[in-house]
Amino acid sequence: MTPTPRWPSQIHDVLKSSDVRQVGYVPDAGHARLITLCQEDPHMRAVVLTTEEEGIGLVTGAWIGGQRSTLLMQSSGVGNCVNQLSLIRVCRIPLLILVTMRGEFAEFNPWQVPMGSITQQSLNLCGVTTYRAEHAEEVQELVQAAADLAFNGDLAVAVLLSQRLIGRKQWTK
Amino acid sequence: MDHARSGGGPAAARLKRREVVPALLHNRGDLLVVSGLGSACYDAFAAGDHPRNFYLWGAMGSAAMIGLGLALAQPEQQVLVITGDGEMLMGMGSLATIGVQQPANLTVAVLDNAHYSETGMQQSHTSAGTSLRAVAAGCGIGGAIDIHTMQEVAALRDQIHRGAGPILACIHVSPEEDPRVLPSRDGVYLKLRFREQLGFK
């Protein structure tokens, strides 16, 4: 059995030290540990969404109300956000998205590939800067750098957590 | 089923949106307002510009979620989202999300004229019987109501200030077009003046 990876709790530490108070998410296996950490943190409000695009409105409302927030989603969810991202660009709202990638390393489901293969380009087209984490050791530093850029610069930043980093999805036990 | 009362088709709609919105904003105090794109923005602006108004000119379907993020960030303030039936239909999942969070300080007032007035008065789903009140009730929003009279509008205004949410009020208005009165389209300006009201740079 592989040891529990540390990067989800390291991301939680970064969110906490960055004073992130609202965390919007659509349930996702790759983010499962981080979602639990945010739900259990009394200083964070975890908001389950029916679709990722709701998260862009949530972030905008939180920011005009004076709170920092972040969104957790899978690469497929990025496609759901496209038009709503106009809010972020027009109003210059700080945005930090943490994206677990599908459709790449050791993917077994071809239906994940179309969106996964254009996730980074889609974000860039929408004005979102992207960082990509391939290895567990670099996650904390990248998320911290993304949070600094987003919240200090009123910019939109996404960190893509590669499928190799997250690990193969276990379909049978 | 009495369609005119429950679904709120045009036959039931006698309220005028330009009378409803000023009544909702009467003596607004510190009320924070988010208005959905299109006529709801013009109505809110026509009632008097205010730095605590955040007007949307795009991102259709986002108004209720912006209201939720704002309500969670400012639990001591009352938040009113004013939007149209078309805008609310596009973000209907957000009613389920609001139902989970149960913010007492959030009211979503839908000016339901059963049409898309911005694009040429095509009928919306509420013309054919979709009840946003029923959807909201099904999502666990306790204060889900249909409104047909100005007395009910006045009562809603008082409920908003009491923090009796979450509320979704489906206010049935007639599908007539009013003169367009256009607020600022500068999103950064609207954001900064709104945040300044709450003490943020």
C-alpha cells in the first residue's frame, strides 16, 4: 500500500496561510482529501457546487464581499466555466483554481481525453495563467506562487495537478 | 392545476417591474444588491444608482451565485439578488447550492415576466409552466414564494431586512418593455466602489 501523499495537506496549509475563507468544489476523487480538510476547517466554508461554473460566481461574490476563495475542480470542469470567466477578466477578480487532471497519464477512459487535452489552452485563452505540477515535491511551492500571484496581483491563476502526480484511478479493489 | 396562479403565466402578471423594484429598495439602508444582466440591471439603476449595487452585463446565470458568495462573506449584511426568469433558469443549479448553504441573509427576487425581453420577447420556460418557486422549494429554500400583489412586495421588502432567508421570491410582472436606463459597464469600477463600501480597497 502506498503511503498517504502529503500534497493535499500542504495545499490546505497554503490556502489557510493565504486566508482563503470559501472553497467551492465539485466532488472529485483527486481532491477528496483536500475537500475533507477544507470541510473540517472552521475558518473555511466548503461550498459544494452542482457545476463548476457556479464557482466563478461564488468567487466573484466572495471577493466583492471582502473574502478570498478558491475553486477545486477536475479538468472536465474547466470547460464548464468558460463564459463565466468573463466576470473574472472584466472585473479583475483574483481567482485561484486547483485542477486535477484527467485524460493524460495512464488514463483508461477515452471520454476524459478531449477536455483534458485542451484544459491548459482553454484556461490560457480565457486569460487564466497556468502552472503545472508534475511531482509531489513541487506542489506546495507552485500553489503558494499561484496564490501570491492571484491575491496580490488581482489575477486569475490555475494550478494543474497532473494525472501522474495524482496516481492511477483504482477501478477494482 | 390553476396555471395562472402557480406557474404564473402572463395572465397572472399585472405587476409592473418599475414599480416592484423601487418598492423592494425602499429605505434600503445598507442593503447589498446584485442585479442580473438585462432588464433587472436597468430596473435597479432606474430606482437610483448606489455604490452597493453590483450590476452584471454578462456571465448569464451567475447572479444568484454571486449573491451566495457575497452573503457568506458578509453574514451580518442583507443581500438581495434582483434578476429575471431567463437569467435564473440558466443558473437553476445554484438554487440547489443555496439550499445546501441556507444563508439567512440572502434573497433572490426573480422578476418573472415569462419572456426574454432583451432578445425580442421570446417566451421563456416559465411561460410554459416552469415554476421557479417550486424549483426553489424543492431545493430546500424555505422562503420560496410566488408574488402577485404590491402588498406582497412590501411584505417581502420587510422580510429581506429581517434576514429571514434564504428566500426565493418569484415576482410575476407583466412583459412590457420599459425605457432602458443603462448603468456603468466598467466592471473594475463597479467592483472597487462596492468593496469600498464594505471597507476594502
